[in-house]
Amino acid sequence: MKNGLLILVAIGIGFVFFATDFMKSVEGDPSSADYTVTPEEETIYKYFKDGASGNKIFDPAPLTIEKAKEFWDESKIKQEMMDYFPKFDLMKKYVKLHVATGDFLELVLSKISEAELKYQTGKINYEEARRIIDNL
């Protein structure tokens, strides 16, 4: 009885290893993926740092405003900020947490404020306000 149980356990363990190996070969093993970061991605990632609380911070200080805008447009931080639209106060708080102090932060905050003022006074509609913020 004991030997039969041991053989059954050994067969079960062998099956688990076989199934796991088979799944890795079908799906690909992410630990062995040969993904290389392109030079462009390397450049973008240099300007995103980890903050003290674990959040990502965009720090475009050494960049020109045009290059900072380009990287900003491609960032998840911008996408997440736009998810708060039209809650302008939350957008400003989010930007202050995720963009390093400097000229670019002031630019983003001023565009949010500009869109907020025009939107709340009825000079522009929802889409126009979103476009102002989306296109720095």
C-alpha cells in the first residue's frame, strides 16, 4: 500500500513538472525573454524616477521644453492625469505629485488653470478644454 502511494505521488510530481515545462515552452518563459530596450526608450526612461513614496516622477529639468513635451505625451503619467478630467483640482494635485518642480511643472499647471477658467466661465466646451490640456 505504501509503495503504491509513493509511486502515485512520484507520477503526480512528474506530471506537474512536465505540465509546467510544457506551458513555458508554449507561452514563453518571461525570465528568459531577450527583450532589449531601444536607445529611444532608454532616453525616455532616464527622466522618470521613483519618488519617496514609490510613485513615478517625471523630471525633465535637463531637457528642452519641446523634448519634455514629447516625452510627456508618451508617458503613463499624462494618461493617468487625463483620467481625472474635468476634475481640475485633482489633475493639479496629481501633476504636483508626479512632475518634478521646474518650468515644465509650471507649464502644465498653467495649462490646466487656463482650461479650468475658460471651461467654468463657459467660453469653451468639454472637448476644447480637454484639447488645451492634452496639447501643451
